[in-house]
Amino acid sequence: MMELKPGDLVRVIAPSGCLREMDNFHKGVEIWRSRGYDLELAPGYDEQWGYLAGTDEGRRRQLEDALKDPRIRGIVCARGGYGTTRLLENWKDNFQFPTPKCLIGFSDITALLWRFSQLGVFCVHGPVLTTLAAEPQWSQERLFDLLEGLPVDALQGVGWGGAKVRGTLLPANLTVAGCLLGTKYQPNLEGAILAFEDVGEAPYRLDRMLTQWRMMGALEGVKGIALGRFSRCVSSRPNYPSFTVEEVMSDRFGDLGLPVVSGLPFGHDGVNAALPVGVEAVLDGEAGSLAINN
């Protein structure tokens, strides 16, 4: 894994949805700068095209320029939303990264994390600029410790039983990860520990997504499942019969013979503990923990 250090140049890009929370955005910028990083804003980061932060061409240029620029060591995303899969649609992998890079984001940024971790970029599933200031101090420290090559503590959740397994950690937003299934941007899931979170999806929609994973055979060869926060994932009809999120997860994962840990502190609307992408991790289905091999 590459390491950032204070003084490194970090480029802010907006590859997804347009900015709507400028106060929180500026707070996030100041936190990075207070840590000693030289933060610069990509031209066009504050543009708007419908719900997107500018046209596909403009947002793709932000990403490409940051990857190609040898001065830039880190790339941090302004926010999630929607739009990164559109950037991959016509992406040309026809250049080399002149210097090691790291890329930070979550939610819709999942598509970029999963793709560029395969190309040698050190990717971190963690707070974007608009959410960083809301993180508790320990979570902010965890993000920078991870980026700077320092050890981080295991995360604690609720174990469903099962073995302790080692695998390649692939944290993701479930909805966005599902959009990559069957495309050339789907990573190799053999031996993976999948760490899922989501927001605003009714239980039946989560059921439908996970049923697709099962029917495609995408969970075959997976080592374990780590579940973060599924916030606002409730039925839109309070008096309409529904399963809970927990019941959906138990039904769709419970018969796979995999260790599962739920209730881990990452995702939307709460603590979003940073997790590296594509590195070895240990999931303990009995102890209910997820540890990074530092």
C-alpha cells in the first residue's frame, strides 16, 4: 500500500453528484488542510448538469487529470450521489499512473474504488469531503492513519457465527456494486470478503439485489460477508407487509455457509469508519470483528 504524508498534494474532484452542501464541503477541506495536506480543487468541481457535477466529459477529465498528474498523490471525492458508472462506460485504460495514487470516497464512488484498485491505485472506502466533519474524532483519525500507513483497530459488530476467514476486502455500496456485476469492471470475487452498506433502499429492493447476486453465482467463492449500516432502508408503506432489513439479510445470506458480521460502523447517516479496498482482512464470525492486516 502506498502512504500519504502531510505536505503531499491532494486533488479534490467531483465525479458524481453536484455539490449541494457547501458548508460541510468547506469544513471537510479545512480538516484536510489542518492535517498538513496541500489541497487543491479541480477545475469544474462546482459545476452542475442536472443532478450531476458537470457533463460526463468534464467529470471524466477531472478524474483523468488527477490520475495523470505526477504531482498529485491523493484524490479525494467531494461527495457521492450518482454518476461514476457513467464515467466508466467509455473509459479508456490507455495511460499509466506516473506516481502512486490513493483515491478516497464511498457510496457512488464504489464504482471507481473497485475499478482503480485493480489498476494499482490505493483505494479507501471512507468519508467524502461533505461528510468528513460529521465523523467522530476517532473515525477522522482512522482515515488519516490508514492513508499514512499506520495500524488501525479492528471494527466490532455482531457475529452470526462461523469461522474466522482471511480474504480480500471489497467494501462497497450494495446498489452500486450490483451495477458492476457482469461488466468488465467487476473485480474478481473469488476469496473476497464483501463489506456492504446502503441507504434509502426498501427491504424488497435489497432482497431483489441480493437475489440477483445469488442467481448470477456471484457469491460462490466469497469468503465472508461484512455488513455496515443500511440507513433509511424501510418500507415506504408503514402499514404494508414487509420484512425488515435484518430479516432480508438473514434470509439471503444465512444459507450460504459463510461467516457473516453485521452492525459494523460504516456507511451513510452515522460513523463511516474507513476501510481499504483490495487488501487482506480477517473476518471473525464468532467474535463479530473485521480486522485489517496492517
